[in-house]
Amino acid sequence: QLQLQESGAGLVKPSESLSLTCTVSGGSISSSNFYWGWIRQPPGKGLEWIGSVYYSGTTYYNPSLKGRVTVSVDTSKNQFSLDLTSVTAADTAVYYCARQMGVSYSIFDYWGQGTLVTVSS
Amino acid sequence: QSALTQPRSVSGSPGQSVTISCTGTSNDVGGYEYVSWYQQHPGTAPKLLISDVSQRPSGVPDRFSGSKSGNTASLTISGLQAEDEADYYCCSYAGFYTFEVIFGGGTKLTVL
């Protein structure tokens, strides 16, 4: 059974960078059929796609976050990561990592449990 | 791209049917057969309910069905049960100009 687990700092100061890692177990991140994505959800609000990465390193980002976001993959560790720079209170959210189907890119079939990141001084 | 438009809330009694709409544009919902629906209970991660407009993943009850007409996708839940009370989100690929995935704003389903 595929499992994803987010890890990283839960509290980040304004203007600093947010860094999260998603560890994939029960399957290979190098599978050719899937992308690996990050989605966030501010408290009491809806879901927002942040970005996705393919095992080869190809990345796609939400245009509204482009310039601040980097998603990377480490196939040797079966992990992928999110870096978001110059954070503000608006970046406070539960951050989820998920497996994303290739071709039909709206399908996120396995999700991590989510991790709350609070931006505050 | 703006978020897809969903009603903020819908409600129904046990045993009834409800339909949640998801309206986008020809650049997303209307342009591709790549619409998915997710169910989210409080404090938990979203769960995939419907993929590719109308496909049910293994384990999802056939009470849940999806469809699309033009720029609007719909999720219908028949035979409402108490455990269906949750938030529901639609999601679409929006790759006309660039690779992008957009979600709807979410709909709160209340089972009366």
C-alpha cells in the first residue's frame, strides 16, 4: 500500500523560506506513470495546487506562486520536496503531498496526512 | 486561472439525491475530460471520489456519480447517508496556456 508522509518545520517566520519533504513508501517515486504534487489548504478554506514534479526532474508550478516555489525530487531517497520563499501569513496552511496521475493530471489518488505550517514571528 | 465555481453549500435528507455543480471555462472543465472530485471530512486529507469526469475508483460506492456538460461538471450523490456529510471539491486540468491544475472552492454537504 502506497503511503506518503510530509515532514518539515511547522513554524516559519515571515520573509523566510518554508521547506517540506514528502517521503514515499510502498512504491517507487521513479514510476513512469505518475507525477508527485503538493497541494495546500489555508485554515477554513479550499484546496490549492502548488506544483508537481516528475521523477526525471520536470516540474510544473501554479502560476500564482511561480517565482517563489521550487519542487524537487530525490529518487535515491524516494522523496520529493517543496521550497517556498518569502513567506507571509497568507502561506499559513495545511500542506499535503500526493501522487498525481500522468496524462489525467487532476487525479491525486494517494495523499499524505498533511502538515500544518504556520507563518508567524 | 481562477478557481472553479461551486455552490458554497448544499443539503439533503437521508435517502435523497443531491447534485453539486462545478463551473469553469473552455480552458479547463470544458476543454478536457480531466475532471476529478474529492471528498474531505474534517481534519482528514481529501479522498478521490471520481476521476476523468465519471470514473469511480475501486472502493467508491456507486451512489457517487459524475458527469459533464459544456463547461460545467457535476457530482451526484444518491441515497444520501449521514457519513456523506463532508466538503466536496472538483478539480480540473487547465493546460490550454500552461500546465495547471485548478480546484473548485469547495461545497459543504449537510445531511439533514
